[in-house]
Amino acid sequence: MKSDTIHRSPIDAPQTRILMLATSLLRSREIPTLKYASALDRFDESWASPLSTLLGLGRAAGADFIEFFLERVNYISCTAENDAITNIAPALTTGAGVRVFRGLTDCYVSTNDVTFTGLKSALEKALDILGLQLPAPGAFIPETNLEPLRDYGTLRDKDKWMGESSSMREMGDVLLAANSRLQQKATHIQSRRADYFRNWQEVLVVASDGTFARDVRLTQSVGFSLLCADGEHRSSIGERMGDTSNPSFLRTWDYETTAENVAESAGKMLYADYVESGSYPIVMANKFGGVIFHEACGHLLETTQIEKRTTPFLDKKDEKIAHESVTAWDEGLTDNAFGTIAMDDEGMPAQRTLLIENGILKNFISDRAGSMRTGHPRTGSGRRQNYAFSAASRMRNTYIAPGEYSVDDLLTSIDRGIYCKKMGGGSVGAVGQFNFAVDEAYLIENGKLTKPLKGATLIGDATEIMTKISMCANDIDLAAGFCGSVSGTVYTTVGQPHIKVESITVGGR
């Protein structure tokens, strides 16, 4: 639940701090008179006293657990269409959310008033929703004993990232140059577009279990979208890259190679034959081919699905759910990958989670609430789009591990099938039924790629397709993606090596 939308400067309290004894003689009647001077331009140790006081207030009211999430965001996006910059959209945001648990029931309230008074008001609303009241005026309010600040921003030298990122002028110059290169490489162009965004985020997580952690994040993405037309023939191809942790990402983008690849794909698909519907063996390319595992299986391993009892893998831990060739991971550690995080949005350090090993389900993806309600251990996967959302179990970098085969081994094992080189959009049902468009495909005949095909749609069920991934190549690669779910849209990585699926329904003409 979101609170009021009062807009104020980040901290409007007078520059005087109340110092409290470690034994805490503070009584509830004194809370309205407290004034704190927390840092205006960053989340640092000065936020410990006011937030620990509010955590103590919530515990004194009867809450079992309280967590504050504070956020500052500096975002900008830039779009070039054909030979002009058509949109520049900056956004500056500061806000906070408080999550309160009473038993296994929780409530979330957000606000963009991050003064002590604003945060206290949000806490009171959350307590009231759960049927809890502030303690009587004479009650003692003990401060929560917080850990020393775990500051990933400072420890990993991230505080300089914002100043080293591309300027607005540089963004426009790069995108226009990229679009010009695409014009040179492609033919029969109807429209061409290059777009980029940069999202700088500073977060602070403070909780009644003593968590006190700060991080700085820099997420960037750039890509092309090309539409070609010649009479009745049409083709649409896009390609996108993403990065974390590199302020020079846009400067080092090899847009010439990307433009050449996009133009080549669009040209081949422009006059491609439409695929005939039926059941085929397929080879699915690496990189963004991993989106099917992400959507059709990964979401079903999140504890949000276990809580709703909407996953077919609910009681399948330590049982076989996939072909023995399949091992899969979810982690937040790979350098510069789009879903990499130093800590999740509940303050837990990133780690690596083995989901499936040789076809056997080993672990689920769990946040704090999911762990409390299902018993599965937390995996550093509590993520959210921004302060307006409470954290939920979400994927980070999720991929099928490499196998022992070459790509040629996969292709030569098929007499007649389809090679899915580039995946497009799709949809997934609540229990794993999916359909995905294939933007670029080729017919496989006698182990060789022959003519290009378009209009293919892969249709299937998670529990079925996982058992039919019979071969995994040794060429794993990752791709940037965006994932929407109960806690908003987050940055994720999908990936896999080339894989062979023994049979799948392909929709076409």
C-alpha cells in the first residue's frame, strides 16, 4: 500500500542531533520532539540514530519485524529515431518504504517524505493496518542495535560512478552516429531507432534484525530497433545490450558491429518464407535464448509462486524435473551482468544459487517473506523496482550451464527441424504454459542450416519442455533482460549455451 504523496526536500530537520544513551532512556512521549540531522546528499552513518529509533518504536508497538528501504535515483533516457534525437527523459527521485510484519502477515507503506516525521508517519500507517498501535506515552522505546554500516558504495569505489558517466550531449552524439551506421548497413529501411538509458541508484536498508547496509548501483542499456519493408515483405529486428558497474559502457559500445548484425538479420528475414506449423526438434541459440528458461521455469521457482501454490514444482525439491543434461543457476555475482547486485533490496549480500543439477531440483529463489512463509532459505533475491514496491523473490542472472557438446553436434543430430537464432516477445501463464515469437529462424535439413524462416511461435509447457532439453553445447553466453512481476520491473540476465529440444509445438502458417 502506498502512503500519501507529500513532496518535501530529503531532510528538513534542524541541524541538531539528539544523542541517546546505549541503555536508551527514551520514552514514547519524547518521540514528537526529536530532531535529527541526517546527511542531505547521501545515505551514511548519520541515518542510524533516527532509523534505529523508529525500529524500536515499531517493536514497542508489537511488530515482529520492521524494515526500511531508502532510495535516491538519478535516471535519464535518450532516443534517436532516424537522424534526430526525439526524446530525452531525466528523472530524479527520493523516497522510502517501510515493511512491517506481524506473524506471517505483512504490510508495506511508501512515501517520498524521508524526514524523520515522514518516515514515522509511514510506520504508523503500516502499524495501524496490521491492527497495532503506538505505545502509551510513558513506554520505553529501546533503540535497535544496528551493525556497523556495510557500505558497498564506498568499499567498492562506486561513489565516483555518477561523475564518470556519459553526459547528455555524449549520449545524443553516440546514438546519432549509431543510427547513421545502421542506415549505411541496412536496405529497405522503414524506421531505425537507437535508444539508451542510465539508471543511477543509491539505496539504504535498515531492519530490526540489525541490518544496516548501503549500495550504489549503475545500470545502463543501449540497443537498436530496425523495421524494413519492401512491398508486402516486412521484417523487424532488435538487439540490446546491458551493463552494470561500468561508467564508460556507452563510450565502448561497438555500434558498428551491432549495426552490421542487425542489418544482416533484417535483410535475411525480409524475404524469408513463413514456417509451417507442426511439432519439430529445435536448436535454440545461446544468449537471449535463455528467456524461455527464465519465463517458463525460473518464475515457477520463486517463493512467491510457492506461497500461491501456483507452481507445478511446489513439492518437487530433490526430485527430477528436467532432463539430466540440464543444470541451472541463479546468481548475483557475474562481473557487469545486467542482474548483478552487491546486495539485494533486503540488505543480504549477493550469492550463487544452484537451482537444478543434472535435472534434479535443488533450490528455490527466496526473499525474506518467502523464507518465512515457505521455509526455504533466503538466497539474496529480494528485489524491487523502486521504493514504491516491497521486495519479493526475483531472479538475478539466471541461466542454463554449459554442456559437453559443440553447436555442430546439436545441428547434425537433427534431420529436419528449426534453428531459433533470435527470440522475440512472448507470454507465460501462471503455471508455466508459454508462447514465444522467434524473430530469426532457419530450417535445419540433414544437420545443416538452409533457408530462413519467419513467423514461428514456440508453444509449450514448462514441465514438458524441461524434460526435452536433451543436449547442451559448451558456448554459454548471457544477455540483458527486463523482468516484470509483483515487485515491479527489475534488471535481469538470461542465458544459456545452444540447446537442443527434442520436440516442441511451433505455430506458423
